[in-house]
Amino acid sequence: MTDQSPPIADFQLITRAGDEAGQKTTYGIPLAVLAELTHRCPLQCPYCSNPLEMEVASAELTTAEWCRVMDELAEIGVLQIHFSGGEPAVRKDLVDLVRHATQVGLYSNLITSAVMLTKARLQDLADAGLCHVQISVQGSESIVADRVGRFKNGHVKKLQVAAWTREVGLPLTINAVMHRQNLHQLPEIIDMAVALDADRLEVANVQYYGWALKNREALIPTFAQVETTNQIVAEAQDRLAGILDIDYVVPDYYAQRPKQCMGGWGRQFFNISPSGKVLPCHAAESITGMEFDSVRGNKSIRWIWDNSEAFNKYRGTGWMPEPCQSCELKEVDFGGCRCQAFALTGSAGNTDPACAKSDLHAQIFARATTESAEAQDRFIYRNFAGGAVEAEEL
Ligand code: FES
């Protein structure tokens, strides 16, 4: 998802509750879908949520295919589409896609790194019916931010595009992905979001799968940083109530309880990959051995949501092992993150080690403490060649 981390918190999820049908719980189609238009991106953030093996341009859904997908989404009751990537603005048909979303009645949000947008293109997007813009930032000033994204003058461009967003009358969210090497700038990032007249700021600590897992030693914060961040966010939420909404995604290696990832697997969320795979979460392809149906196949999106093996595998609570199965909070966190369980234990069906009830939790906590103290700061930048180790100088 562009140069950002966890999409579940990147936008306001609106969902329908599951309803009872006899003995079987069914899950209403989510009201919002994440459309990853491309994995191409001019930035190379070391925590990108795209898979390590990214889909090339020739594999991407065409304009006509995306329009057909949007027709189907609208028909089955989806109300919001979040255009993401990679960088969605690399698609030359972005304005056409937004216009089609508008025509079929979908609320559209653009999740962007911003560096490829001009004021004229933003105006075209607004005229096509775009409803909201979400811009990611990598720091509060160019030295840190441009290094993280490996894109010269990117930070300045983002500030310009944020100002244009408000000038063309669109609501703005700033998404700040935080880690050990930029957490010291959080107070300035909060001030920056206010100065940019943003409606919402998302302070999202990096979640460790995919590219971020590859870069964990360079990104993971110290426990002291996390405690300070908690205080800064709580104080700012109080002080800025009514001015700026601040959402906060904590780094769960240091947590006691796992996050309710994706609102629970197959309960509230799906995304569509650049080549049309329908995924229970943005990182699902990191779980090896799972098959995912595509909108290019002969099954409808509704069928895939209701019936596909991938969506049903970790849905509900029946799949859970102990200690999850007898945990009183199993319907609160739904077992945490399946991708993280796979990354840290080798099986997506295990308890997420972010949970203090996991046998592995103390080990994960200790590993985070050790890695954050080792100060290995060089990034492995995201690219289609499997990554590029940061040189001494940008
Ligand atoms: Fe948490 Fe995939 S990222 S379930």
C-alpha cells in the first residue's frame, strides 16, 4: 500500500456485522474495499506493505477490468473504494477509474505518496468525484523523510500536494508510519498535520511482515520510545480534540494483547491485488501454501468472499488452537494477526506471538529489545529486484 504499512488502519473501516443463519454465521460483504491498482511506486520505503515478490505492470488489471470489478462491487453492496498501491498515481487511467467509481456510486479515497501528483491532476480527480485524499509522510523534514522513502525532494513535494488537496476542497488524512528512526519527530509531525489543515492523522507504528520484517533490525523501536510515543499521542489526542482526529496503531511486539488484525480474518475486509487476486488482507500472500481466487477467474467476488478456502480458513473462532480457543477475548481480537503468526512461528494457524498468552511472547519481546539496542540502521530498500541495501549516502 504505497509506502505505508498496515492498511487496516489506513482508512475508516465501515463494516456490516455478521448475521445468524441457522447454525452458521455468515459475514456480510464489507462496505469498503482496498483496490491495490499497482505495485509500482517511485518511493522505496523499507516497510512497504506490498509483498516481497511484487506484481509487474504487465500483470495489472486493465482499465476495463477494474471498471468491471467496480460494477460488481457496487452491485453486491460495497460503498467505499480505497485506491492504493504501490503508488496509484502511476496508473495513467487513475482519473478514469475514479470517475467510474463515482458513476457506480462508490465513495472513493486515494491513498498516495503524493509525489506524482500535480495540482491540475488533483483538480481532475476532484472533478471526477474523488472524495478523500490520504498522504503518507516519512518524517517531519526532508533529511529523515527523503532518506526513508529514498526519494529526493519527496517531503517538500508531499507538503505541496497536501496544500493543493485542501485548495481543491478535498478532505485530507496524513498517514505517518513510525519506527525507531523517525519516532523522535512525532511531535513535529503532529504539528505539521495541524498546519496542513488535515482532518485526521494516523500514527501507525510499523507492523513486521514482508519488507518491514526484512528491515526489522533497522526499524524496531526501543521500549522507551514506545512508552514516550504513547504519552505523546495521548496528550495530543486530548489537546487537539475537535481539531485533528488522531488514530494510533501500536507496535505489537511490545503489547500484551494482539491487535484485532483486519477486524478478524474474513470478517470485515478484503483487498484486490494489482492482478486481481481477492485477498483477506494485504499481506496474505506472505502465507505460503494458500491459494487465492482472482476476479479474472469464473467466480464472483461474492462467491469468493462467502465460499473460498482462503477466506474461510481462519474465519470466526473454530480454527483457533489453545490458548486462544478458551480465551475470553477470542471474539475481541480474533486471534490477532495470521500473517504475523506465520512470519514468527511458521504456521498461520498458531497463536499470534504478540499475545502475552503465547509461549513465544517473551522471546519476541526480548528479540525486539535486543534488535532495537543494536543500532543496525541501514535499510534494505523495496524494489522489484528483491531489495537494495542502503549505501553510505543517499
Ligand atoms: Fe494481519 Fe494479514 S496482516 S492477518
